[in-house]
Amino acid sequence: MITHRPAFSDERARASSLCEPSSALPGDGETQCFLAVKSRPVERIVGAAFWRETPTSGTTFEWAMLAAMQGSTAETEFLNALADHTASLELRTTVWIEPHSPAAQILATAGFREIAMREIFTAKVSAWRKRLETFPAHDFQTAPLTPEHAADVQRLLTGCGYSESELNQGFATATGENPSLFDFPSSAILIRAGSMIGVCLALSNPHHTHLAIASLAIAAEQTAIEAGVAALIRHTLAASSPKEIKDFTL
């Protein structure tokens, strides 16, 4: 038998080993935890969800089930129970899911709906370099992305599909072995008159043969947007020697 309930304080560590909660930002509400618990033959956590209320993006959550229960009715029942428990909130998952994947079907069955989509395009770097040659130098400066740019990045990417928690997690993991969204050497910022007006969040694979652009944004009030994009791409390509570039468009 599986029951659904809020986690006790001494259960959060075990729940985190199944579902790692994303980092919270200053001002976020307290992180909450909800469990699916199988009582026999011994009590065992088989599903966990974490959520927190954020000032600008509502309530974001992540969840996980034991591998044997992923895609099962038990997972649907767990998400239904989570939705009932948080009925006064509007939940939004932090996870990007393939449209026709089992996880997408589970969410749809539990009453969730799609609110954003990512389209993925790929191109050879040689084609990118040839295209960039058509853009002359402009009065922009580029520089590597650093942790100190977090607030400006969040400002520039408001409404671009990433929650504050996702970006915060991206900055927290950008120097680790497994970056969640981008790495600092491959990413760049765009500067004009001493102010940061653009950003390119990018991630290179371990062998630097492929480069993924997670997001690219320039302040809407700025002119010469194409030239600014070209400057950012030049910087990211100079940071490594990729053969292919992959663009995640939101």
C-alpha cells in the first residue's frame, strides 16, 4: 500500500537522495517536501516532490519516483495527491520533458498542461563562422560570464522560459563536473557603455566538440540586436573548438 503525505523533518535527507531539490533564491518561500511511502514489507520512500514559492514565477516543483514505478499509475496517483495537497497553489515543474514521453503523459493525466516549448536547431560551426563574417565589428564588448552576473542574467532572461530556480541551479553547478544548464568558459556577456545588455548561456561537452546554447538574450531597448548576437556567438566559439553548435530556442 502506498500513502501520500508531507515529509517529516527527519525524512528530508532520504527524500533528497531520490529527488534532489533545486537551490532556492533569496526571498523564496520555505522548501516543502511531499512523499509517496510504501508501508510493506518495510516503510520505504518510493516518490518525493519538493517545491517552493518564488516571488515572480509562482510555485515550482520537481519530483521523482523509484525507477520501477516511473511511468506507472503509482506516479500518476502521486502527482494527483501532490496537486490536491497544494490545491491553493499553481504548480509548475522545473523539468523540461519530451512532448510524447511517458513523463509528459503522466503529467497530462494528472491535470498539468504545457505552458512553454523548446525547439532545438543544430548547425555546423563552419557555417556559423561564415555567417559571422558578414557582421562588422560594433561598439560592443564581450566578456566571460561569472557568478557576479547572476542578477543581470535573471533580469535579461525574464519571460524566456527559465525559472529563477533553474538559473540559480545553473550558476551553482556551472563550475562542477556536471553543469545543469551552462558553464562559465563557454558563456558570455555583452557590454555597452559599461552596462551588461546581453548574455549567452552555453555549455560545451567534455571534449569541446559540441556547443549547446541554452539561451541568448539582448535587452529589448538596445539597437543592432543582430550585431550583438554575432558578438556573443564569436565569443562562445572562441572559448573552445566545437564542430557543431546546438541552439535551444524557447
